[in-house]
Amino acid sequence: MYSYSDFDEDFVRSRVAQFTAQVERRLDGSLTEEEFRPLRLMNGLYLQLHAYMLRIAIPYGTLSPRQMRQLALIADTWDKGYGHFTTRQNIQFNWPVLTDVPAILGALADVEMHAIQTSGNCVRNVTADHFAGAAADEIEDPRPYAELLRQWSTDHPEFQFLPRKFKIAITGAPNDRAVTRAHDIGLRMHKNAKGEPGFEVMIGGGLGRTPMVGRTVRDFLPLGDLLPYVEAVLSVYNTLGRRDNKYKARIKITVHETGLDEMRTMIETRFAEVRPLFAGNDQALLHDIRAAFAPPAFRNAPIDAYHAFYKADPAFRAWADTNLAQHRNDQYAIVTVSIKAHGETPGDATSNQMRVLADLAETFGHSDLRISHEQNVILPHVHKSDLPAVHAALVQAGLGTANVGLLSDIIACPGMDYCALATARSIPIAQEIALRFKELDLEHEVGPMKIKISGCINACGHHHVGHIGILGLDRAGVENYQITLGGDGTETAAIGEKMGPGFAYDQVVPAIERLVNTYLGLRHEASETFLMAVRRVGLDPFKTALYGSEGTQDAA
């Protein structure tokens, strides 16, 4: 993984010193809260319902064991013993005291981490495929390009005060595990007719109150043109983007109002202007960055014991079937560690669990950890002979849940339990759904299903791209939950369709149960997933299940 240069170290330390002075001025009254607010947000510090929340950047989701242990230390020393992994591959601490934040930032700097640009109208943390550098279907590891974008965008003088926040996602595989089409810029690597790798560039994706799927502005961008082309996109958006209405300030609205063809013309014109200014320094930097992401020294050892254990142990077999993915090296597997034990808060990990994950990565995983946008933790390189030992350690730490990609592997935002913007609870809904289907013992029968829950219209839980999406709203002071169906965050991305009137809090779990039972009754065969069935039969059978035959007409 990338290691800080002297410049990086000096830059982060200077920002810590700067913010320390700003906190002191806030505490002695020299700064009002209104004056302090933009300064703290530039350093990832939010004021939530009950306390401050600090959002820490985990660039493209990659962590070392040392960094994970430091996060555990921060959780124990300055928070309540846990952290929350987010859909931006970041981690949030929900209870820091303002006077402690400079010390937390100093502790982060000690392990080459920070909270810079995790808020504000700037380029946020660049996210990537959480299987990067390991996936069997990958063309090339996208993380060097993500690191190049991170270095270029951090404190970029032209793009610190954009019309609105800006999010970039990148994948190096044809199978999109980074939800690229739901980002302001999505980058998907593929090969042209000559077999050369390049990027499909998509712009104008995003969720929130006006969900849109990103649209392709360049079918094929040579790898060497990445930085100047992204700069061209941002330059055009910075010029055209609305600043009169924050609800219409995202690039998705700019694309919608300007038109994709005109946007493309403006971007290509700007690209032609800035491309000559990149005289090769970006490629020299990329060459150095690539060296930091060289593959680990893979072991060559027998895997017969793994196959024997797989056959002999049903619990291990169930976990292996759901939580392992194919590695590019046949002797290895990609392990997804579920942070979604039934009844627990999705994405929350205790300090002890963080230390267990760090130890496992160090002992069995070539010292590599990833955070996924689905709020799980990945050990991307585990030799198959070590999988029984890894599984046993995970089970002992409460991390052995065999549910990745299944119904209880729910994405949920913090909702009204923490967030000042939320209009409804999301965590308890996720917990109750998971517990109900554990009780029914149905989720392995149901198979792949993505349920995503947001506690407000801002859609931090990505509900729009859930196979089943749940949006919590406030209706005259009462929580009301809207259900969408058919969303998809992969390479076949789609926004889910609203089913009809919302449901009261205590009606949500029964409604989900009716949807699942309807699917089980109409699927062709076990291999037909929930999403495939929805696309085949349409929404009507599911609307009938939710509202009855009369309610179907009302919901249409």
C-alpha cells in the first residue's frame, strides 16, 4: 500500500497544527460556532444529534494492520469502544469531545491517516472496488489511479469550493463492485478492440432526493489521460454548477439541465486545453505509486486440507459459500468479514474486533485490509489452507456470520439514532429484519438479496440501488417507511421504483416478509435471484403482496 512521502507527512502535520489552533480559538470564544463550522467540516468534524462525529478517510478502502490497531486505540481512548464503517469506505467515531479532536488527528497522523476532505464542497474520499488487486475478473488494480486522484485533489486550489460535494469511484473490473454509476464521476476499466485497457467515464450519477444513474461521457479514455480528463470534468462543473440552490447543485443536475451532448462538448474542449499542461509528471508519479501496490509474495502450498475441512464442517462450509470470493491466484481466496451479525448495528465494529482483524491480516492476509462500501471488512489475500484458522478466530470474535450478499447483509445509515438530518430510524429496522429472517431460517433459501435502508432523503444508505430499498420519512411527526424495488448498484445499475404508500414502523418487517414470500412463490428455480425475478415478472405481484389487489391500483 501507499506510504507517505515527506511532503505528505508535513502536509498532514501542518493541518493538525492548524486545526488545533482553531479549536483553541473556538474554546476561548475567539471563533463563534458559525465561524468555526466550515473549519471543522474541512477536517471531517460534524455536529450530530447528541455529540460531534469525526469522519476519517480510508482512501479507496485500504488499511494496514497498524492503522486498524490505531483506530481501535482511538475508539478506546477518545470514543466509546467502537467505530462505524460507512458506505464511503470511511470510518466514523460518533462520540468525540471537541477538546480531544486535535489529539485524535495527531494519532491518525502517526499512522499516515487523516480526516481531510471527508466533508465540504470538494472532492471527497475516492472509493474503489474492495477486491482491488485480488479479484479474478480484474483487468488491472485501480488503486494506483485512485491514489493519483487523491493526491491531485487534496487541497487542489481550484476545487476546494465546488458548487457541492463531489464523489469519484473507480473499478478495474468489468463487474462493478464500486457502484460507479451512482457517483459524480464513475470510472470503469475495460479493454478496447486492440486489447488496450482504458476507462469508461460516467458523469452525473448520484442518489439523494433526485436519484440518477451516471451517463457515459467517454466510452474509452486511455489510462494516461485520466488526470487531465477528470480535471476537465471538474472545471466544467465548477463553471456551470448552480450555487443558488444546494438541492440543484450536484453535477447530476448540471448534466440534466445542460444536456449530456453539450456537457461532453464542453468537457472535450476543456480537455484539449489542459491536456498539453500535463507534460508527463502525472505519469511519473503514477509509476512510483504503482510500485507501492505490487502484489504480495504469494505462498505456494497444498490446499487439500481446505477441501477436506470444507466437506467435513457444515458451519465452515456455509461461511465459505457466502463469504469467500474467487482470487486471481487459485490457491487463495478473498474473505469478506461480515460486520452484520444478526441483531447488531450494520457497520459497527468494536475495538477488540478491529484488533482481531488486524492480527488476522498480519498473520494470514499479507497485512492487507479493505473496507467495502457495503460496510464489511475484506481480507483480500488468504491462502486456502489458512481459511479454517481464520474462520475459527472470526467466530470467536463475533465476526463469523455467514451472510455476505444475503438478506441480513443490510446497508443502513446511522439514521435518527445519531444523525441530525435523519427523519426516521434505520438501524432498528435493519436489526429487526435480520433477526426475523434468522428466526424464519430463510435467508440462505432466498439467496442473493441486497436490502438498503436510509433514514432520510439524502440516501446515505443507498436505498435507491437496493433490490429492496427502504426510505424512512417523517409524516406529521410519525415515522413512515417508503419501499422501492428493483434497484441495482452493479454494472447493470438501476434506480428502484417506488411501490406505493409508506408503512408505519411496526409494519416494515411484515411488508418485507410478504415481498420475500412472493418471490419464493414465483421464481422459476433456485438460481433465479430476487432481482432477476423482479425484472422478469415486473412489480405488480409485489405490489399486490404489499397492498392487496385494490391497493395495487392506488399504488400505481
